[in-house]
Amino acid sequence: MIGVVVATHGDMADGIKSAAILLTGQHDCFATVGLREGVSPDAYLAQIKDAIDSVDQGDGVLAFVDLFGGTPSNSVCRLLGNDSVHAIAGVNLPMLLEALMSRDVSSIDELARTVCEVGAQGIVDLRRRLEETGCEDDEEEF
């Protein structure tokens, strides 16, 4: 099973994990690491490394971060020398759900590609979508 780690600023990682569990139930090999005020970059890197080690069962680990170029992203990038760790910036709930639901049937390379596609498809301008579909009534599905 491919392990999943979400590393973000503040409580975002715990929040997105909570949402994923609400929708799909508990998951093994799934960890979060939130960057808290006053934590040094080196200490945060150690927390991420511990999280990755805790979910790695030999099939690799897919690490999600919130913002490319931020401390979570930079910390994860320092661990990418390990071929079994892949990282994706810009985590959103659709891509995380895809990772959790597909990680037993995909290689880590395939999973990384798929979650990026799903994540991009999950970004929708709702007003524009409603206008394009002519759906004015919020009771109607589109």
C-alpha cells in the first residue's frame, strides 16, 4: 500500500484529513504534519521524515503539500532523493480522496499522475458552470 502524508501550514492538514475520513472512513498509512508557529524548519523536516517513515510499507509514499515554495514544500523537497517518495503541491480534497481510494491498485508514478489530473478537475467555477449548463435552480443537479 502506498503511504500518504499531508504536510501543510497550520491546521489545514488535519482538516483535510478529517474531511477525507468523514467521506470515506478511516485509513491506514495516512499521516498529517502541520507547521506550527515557532517550529524551526529543521524540526519540521524531522516531523515530516518521521511521518513518511511511519506510513512507508515498501510501496512508496505520496506526500501532499499546500503551497509550492513554502516551508512544507521545501521540507518535503529535501526528502525527494529517496525514489520512493513523490510529492504534489496544491493539495485539495478530490486529489486526496483519489489517492486514498486508488493507492492499492496503482504504482506510485501512476497515482501521482492521476491525483494531479483529479485535483485539477476538482477546481470548478460554480457560477460559470451554472451559467453554461443553464441551471438556475439550486435544487437541480448538473
